[in-house]
Amino acid sequence: MLLTVHFRGGSMTAGEIAGRFKHAWPTTTRHLQVLVDAGLLQAHREGRQRVYQLNRDKLEVILDWIGWFKKPAVSR
């Protein structure tokens, strides 16, 4: 889901996201809520629609952390 939102410009409605997957609606909304709870997506309302946006700040923190695994381990 994160990649889908990313490649669609970083922002999509819940319906647009759901339309990209074969999951049932409740499964899609549960997945979206997990991503919101983790801070990877932010959600807000626009009229009757719920819009999800990538939280790029949180993703940068994760990318920095993962970068540690690119560095060779130091043996002692």
C-alpha cells in the first residue's frame, strides 16, 4: 500500500487505494489503519472522502535506520 500511494504522487483516497487491491473493504481499512498507527501514513477528510498521505518524515527515519545495515559490521 505504501508503494501504491508513493507511485501515485504520495496521496490517494481510501477508495482509490482499495481499488488497487483485491482485498475486501474491511481488510483494506484495517491495513490502512495499521499504517496510520505506525505513523507511515497520515489521514484527513476532504468532504466525504478520507485521503491518505505518505508521512515522508517518518519514512526518512526508517531509511536512515536501515542504512546502518549497509555498513560493514566491525569485529571485536
